[in-house]
Amino acid sequence: MEEGGFNLFGDPDEFRARMEELSEQMQSSQRVAWADNAIKLAVEMTVASVSQLDLSGSPDQQAMQVRDAIRVLFPEAVTLVREAREGLS
């Protein structure tokens, strides 16, 4: 369009720059949301697993049962949290 003509969006370079900023902000928001969901899932997995334990025996035996359950669950929860952190960087 000629100079001085009607341009609905203003300067094309400024419009492009603003659209890039908006895109970056949206991507950042998506990363934060994904990280929040991953951390929430890790916590929910831990709580659900521990609440399902049917502890029996002496206090030492019960402690061993809890440790065994956490030994299985902890690596999964750590992986989710690690991936969430990496998604934020």
C-alpha cells in the first residue's frame, strides 16, 4: 500500500514484534501450567500411594512397608518434578 494509505494494523514491523511478544508470553504460560500440573501429579501420586498402604505388624515393620512404597514411588515423582523444572528453563 502507498505511504499515507490506510493501514489497519499500523506499522507491519511493530505488529510483527508485538505478535512475537504475545507468542512468547503464551508459550511461557503454557510451560508454567505444564510444570504446575506435573508437580501436582507427583504430589497426588504420592498421597494416593501412601493412603493405599495397609500397614500391619510392629512399628518397625510398618516403617519398612512405608519405605518400600516410597522407594518405588519416589523415582517417578522425582522424574515428574525434574521435567517440570526443565520445562520452566
